[in-house]
Amino acid sequence: MRAHWLSDLSVQEGYVLKDESLHHLVNVIRIEVGEELLLLNGKGLQVLTEVESIAKRELRLRFKSEIPAERKYIFDLALGMPKRDAFELCLKQATELGFRKIYLIRSAYSQMKAPEMDRMEKLLVSALEQSNASFIPELEEVKWEEIPWSHYHSALLLDSQTSINRPVFDSAPLSPHLLIVGPEGGFSPDELKYLHSQNQVKVVNLPTPILRTPTALATGAGIMLESLLK
């Protein structure tokens, strides 16, 4: 379904969209009268509307229904920042997969700093609209030592650099869980020593070639989601 993000969205009888929202919906998406449009605020509120009229300066929407949205799981991501293209894809994937928070970490082998916040927010909103997701992840720049490890029921680390394997991952749905993904160059010896020392960390050494960062993110999320089905 076509979707549009509004930061100040609330439930009301009708909506009038102007300026950038109008331009995007009419000239980019090319929405038409009678089409349904899902409004999202990235905080769990979803409102189904129908296009009533399109004028030169405004687009009017009629309220149809409010769609309840709640988190079915609580996943956070600790991301050792990779190169720009891979980093931006990771932000989009994390939004589509329903991650609650993304820790942005300038790890030892990271080759870039985090882009401007405006750029990252636009990527998150784009992914939210494309996937009809209910929530936008919160972004926070931290060091490994600043992650609140004790807050997490478990943390999954995909580590192809060592032979350690502690694959038991108990994903209690309503408890917070953390996925740890490194940059293209992997983790430094000191980072691995620190991560392996955390009691919450479950290490999985996959029988695969070295994974690109976005691939590792999707793989780790798949393992975590699969555990919810048990």
C-alpha cells in the first residue's frame, strides 16, 4: 500500500497536505483521487485514508480507519559502521526489519563517520514508507563500552574470525535483544576480546564466506526472528 510519513500525525476526520508532501505524492508517486493512502508517524500510529481531492496547492484526505500497531519483539542493532553505501543499506534494512534502536559505532576498522542526521533520517523515512513499517528506529552514536549490556536479555554476535561458538539464542519476544554487526574489515582483536567477555553475548560462527555488512545484518535478524517461532 502507498504510505506517507507525517511526524505530527494524529487521528482526525480529514487531512490537508501541502508543499513537499503534496509535491511528493502528486508528482513523484502520482497518486490519484479515490486511492487509499496509509499515513504513518514512525511511532506506532497508522491511519488509513482515501484521497478526496487534488488541487494545485493542496491534497485532501478522508479518514477511513486507525490501524493499531504494537511491537511484537524488541530488537536493537549495534552497528560497526561500514562504507557509505553499505551503511545506508543497513539503515534501510533495520527499519524494514523492525529494529527499535541502532547504535552507531565508529569501530576500529570503520572507514567513515556517521553522515549528517538529516541524511540518515531521510533514509529511515524512505524505508518506513516503502515497507509500511510502524516504527522508525532511534539512532544513537556510542562506543562499545557505552552500550547498556545488562539491559539486554541476549546479544547475538556473528563472528567469522574466531572458533568460539555459543549459538544458543533464547529470544523472549517482549525482552530486549541486541544484534552486533561489524564493518567490512571485521572486529579488531581488542573489540573481540571485549565483546566475548559480555555475558549476554551469544557467538555464532556461520559456515559461510565472509559476509558483507548488510548481508550479516539480514542473516542475524533472520536468526533472531526464527527463534521467535520456537
